[in-house]
Amino acid sequence: MSTPLGGKVEDDILSLRHQLMNWLFTPLYLLLLFSIVTGYIAALQLSNQPYDLALIERARLMASRFDHADHILQPADLLPDGAAHLSFTVFDARGAVMLANASLPHPRPRDLSATGPVLRNVTLSGEKVRLLILRFDSTRREPGVHFVLAVSEPIHNRLVLGRSILGNIVIPQFIFILIAGIAVWIGLKRGFSPLERLRCALARRPVNDLSPLDEAQVPGEVRPLIHELNGLITRLKIMLEHQRRFVANAAHQLRTPFAGLRAQAELAQREPVTEPVRYALEGICEGASRCNRLVEQLLALARNEPETRNVEAMAYIDLNRVAQGLAMEWAPEAVRQGIDLGFEGAVMPIPVCADEDGLRDMISNLIDNAIRYTPPGGQVTVLTGMDGDAWLRVEDNGPGIPVDERQNVFNRFYRIAGSGKHGSGLGLAIVAEVAQRFGARIEVSESVGGGAVFVVRFPLKTARGCKEL
Ligand SMILES: Nc1ncnc2c1ncn2[C@@H]1O[C@H](COP(=O)(O)OP(=O)(O)O)[C@@H](O)[C@H]1O
Ligand SMILES: [Mg+2]
């Protein structure tokens, strides 16, 4: 049996899992972001270093060539091999351009006061470049005079190197987080599996199973919750038991006074009384009978409630014999109501795992209903048989039960309005309780004559706790 609770628990587990994932991965993603930013800065610095060293080396070579040249140089003569991409300008001490292959900005005074080469990124004519300023003293050309060399190099190659370093840092981190995510997801799924098992066990439980949940099977964090839940189940069980006992005791206590009332009223009816008194006495008799029946039904319900029955008391009983006996017992009432009550049993005994009182309560209520709700002149047939299961069938040609009421009629105190008959609404509730205890299924349908058909199917192998034949 599945309950609507099942889906809800699953949803909650899911959301709990998602919450945990969120709490774990949001900081992890923030960390990853932080690491990418710092990694990017570090990668750029790392990629600058070798290029800067090479640039300084080349600038020194260029400065030395400028100083040692005896003749007037062409700009291309100053560039070392493989350095054609460099732009440079040589300034003299006053800032006049001595030699250049491009017009680089004049160095700032701050750059000139530095002892070593100065390096920084600047944008020249819309292009980002690395600019080096090198102040050098002449030893050959004009000893004691200093010159300034400005060299610029496009930063494109540095960026390519920087990105490749970044890629080498970030991609493994991404893979690491992905694997961590999968591992955490699997871990959570496994961690939640005891709860999922508990949910399945709960969903499979019969409605009347109020046994405690197994605390040992759940994780320590959930154990106190299950412990409390078990406490609640126990209290509920005790309360239900009190309630059941109260109803049974009350019904039992009412039995004798109602019987007495009826006997007294019947006695009084035999006396010569006036017409209004006789009418009143008939009313009292009728009322006492109805009360008596209600009390009997309440007692039958209390008797058949699953908690009150010991499953071990069940034994194999011949369904055929019990049904036939009851059909005979109900025959006089059927005659009184003008109903043709028939029995069509199987030739062989039909063993069902049941207890005789419960079985009698069940069949009696089905026959009672069929006779009660079928108008005079109608037919009621009780049949038994065996195909895959053992079955009992009670059918009539009365008004039948509308399709949308077929589930409701098994509820306690539920009656279909307008039947014009007296009743308590407990008969089919008793039938349902008994059937559940026997592991039997009840089907309600419509007979050929438009009446009601009740079929009770007993599984052949219920044998759990059933005494052998
Ligand atoms: N054989 C039947 N034919 C028509 N209606 C029925 C039949 N059996 C049960 N019902 C309907 O189902 C309702 C519930 O039945 P039950 O639980 O036995 O209570 P009660 O007979 O005391 O009213 C009845 O009120 C009746 O309307
Ligand atoms: Mg009834």
C-alpha cells in the first residue's frame, strides 16, 4: 500500500541533499573564483619575468653598441638579431633624440633618477606595450656623458604565455572540483539511503501496523527523531487501544439495558392498552431493536479490529460450510422480507485461513445488506468457489451501489442517503476489517440485474501463522 506521504518524504530528502550541496559548493566555487583571480595575477607576473630579463639583456647590448660605434649608425644596426619587433629611441642628456626606429615618449624625470632599468606597461598608439627605460653612461663615444635608451616590446607573447600558465592552473582545479562534486553527491546519496529505506518500509506498511520503527537502521543524527516518532506511535497505540476498549465496554454495558427495554416493551404490548399507547410501545420496541443492533455491530467491530485479534488464532476453515450455514440462518429473515435467498456452493470444501467468528461476521453483514436493500420480490444469491483464489460472492438485484460510493461504503458510519432503511453504517466497515485481517480482497461491482455484487477473494497461501488442516 502506498501513501501520499511517500512523495513528500522523497521531496524533503531531495531538498535536504540540495541544501547540503549548496552549502558545500557555494564556498568552493567562491574559492575557485578567488584562486582564478590570484592565479591570473601570478601567471602574468611569471610570464613577464623571462621576457623582462631578455629585454634588459637586449637593451644593454643596444646601449653598448651605441656607445662603441665609431661611425654614424642606422637604427637597424643597433637592433640585435631576432629583435626586429622592438621599437627604440636613444635620447641624449638633454632629451634630444639621437637615434630611433620609432618615436617613443620622452622618459619621465623619475625614470632617469633610477639606478637600474625601469620597466612598466604603457599604451602607445592604442597598443599595449612593455616599456623599458635604461640610463647608461658613455665610456667611448663621449666619456662621462649619459644617454637614455627607451625600448618598447609588444606584450602579445607575454599574454599568450600567461594564459597558458593560467590554463595549467585552472583546468586541474576545475577537474578537482568536478570530481569533488561527484564524490560528495555519491556520498550524500549513500548517506541518505537508510532514510530512503525507512521511507519505503513506511510506505509499504499496512495502515494498522503501529509497530515501532527500527532505530538501529538509521544514522545517528536521525535516531533521536525516530526515537521520538516511536514514542508518538506508542502513545497513539495506547490511545487507540483505550478508545477501542471504551467503545467495546460501552457497547457491552448497553447491551443488557437495551435487551431489558425491549423485553419490557413487548410485555407491555400484551396488556390491553389504548391505541396511542400501543403505538408508542411499538415505537419503543422498534427503537430498542435498532439500539440493540447498533450495539451488536459496535461489538462486532471491536471484536474484529486487527489489534484485538491474535493472528495465530487463525486456522483453515471451510468457507463453503460457513457460508451455507449462514445462508440457512438468514433464510427466515429473507422470507419475512419477501426475498428469494439462494446458495450455490462448491462441491468440495474450500479451506481459507480465517477465524470462524470473523468469517461469520463478514458473511452475515454481506447477506444482511443484500436482504435489507433489495426490495421485496428480489433475489439474493450467496456463492462460493475456487479459481486462483478461494472466493465468496454475495449478489442481489436491488438498487446497487453507485460507482463513486463504492469506496466510501466501507468507511465507519457511512450510509448512502435515501436508502429508506435503518442501519448504523458499520456493516461494511466490519467486512473490511475482517477481510484485511484475513489478507482478503473485496471487490464491489454491479450484477446483471443492476444490483450489487460483493466478491471477497481469499489468497490460497496466506498460511503465515495458520494452523494446518
Ligand atoms: N447490497 C447492497 N445494495 C445496495 N446498497 C448497499 C448494499 N450493501 C450496502 N449498501 C449501501 O452501503 C451503505 C453502507 O452499508 P453498511 O456499512 O452495511 O451500513 P448499514 O447497512 O448499516 O447502512 C448502506 O447504507 C447502503 O446504502
Ligand atoms: Mg449493513
